Amino acid sequence: MIQNGRPVDLSGRLEKEIRVYDLLDRLEIEYHRVDHEALATMEACQEVDEILGVPMCKNLFLCNAQKTKFYLLLMPGDKKFKTKDLSQQIGSARLSFAAAEDMERLLDITPGSVSVMGLMNDTEHSVQLLIDEEILLGDYIACHPCINTSSIKLKTEDLLHKFLPVVNHMPINVKL
């Protein structure tokens, strides 16, 4: 069932999830939330997509071959990811999926919970946000609040103009 804003009862919630709600509330960003079983794949998110009325973004945590540059890519869930297409656009050869340890260290999230909300934990600005232009066409964006047992929907405009400036992560727009 879809809820407006944060859970009334925060018991049993992880601190990193609560921090997302705290920041969104502080920024006066309206969001809708649905709680569910852990979702680790885009296929598993389909039921949540229907409840929220917007498809979840596919969030990929990537790095270069030297593991010196990290990227968070937001793209439509039904699009295929081709490394070559992205590598050319950002000038970084040999992109691959980054290690879970780097994801936890830089974004305080675990595999299956990757989300743009994790950028609030990247205080060193080690991760470059990449957004497929198709995502920017939608009025809303859906993602996890740093944990894959809840999903939130917020206005794309609020993400771009309120959330990202505060966490100091301006995106590079790409076309996949």
C-alpha cells in the first residue's frame, strides 16, 4: 500500500533509510513510499512499479579498470546496458561493475539497494552521477531509500533541483 512520506513507526528501520527520509523532509521534497519484501532485480520491482505508478530506475554502480573513478548510472529498467555506448560518452574505457565493498564504502548501500539516494553518503564526492536522458523525460523517479525493502517516488524536478545540489552531485546526462 502506498504511503505519503516517512513511516510513522521507525522501529526496525536501518539508520541509512531514516537518514534518507530526514533529508527529503528537511528539503521539503514530497515523496510517496511503499514497503515490500526485499527486491534484488528489476523483474522483482514490477509489482512496486504498478503500485507507485512509475517504473523503478535501474541503478548501476560502475568503475574504470583502475578502480580510480566510480559512477552511478540511472537508466530505465527495461533498457539494455552496453558498456561501449557509455564508455565513449564519458571518455572512460573498460567500465565494469564496481565491487560491493566500494559500494558500501562510498555510498553506504549494498547490492540490490543501489539508489541515487546513496549519493547523500558520498561526502568525498568520489562517485559521478550519470543519468540516461530518458529518465529526465519522466515527471517522477522511483528508487530505494538506500534499502531494498522500501521504494519511494518523487518528482524528477525535485531530485534534480533540490536533492542533487544539496548533496553536491550534479549529473552528466548520457544517451544509451
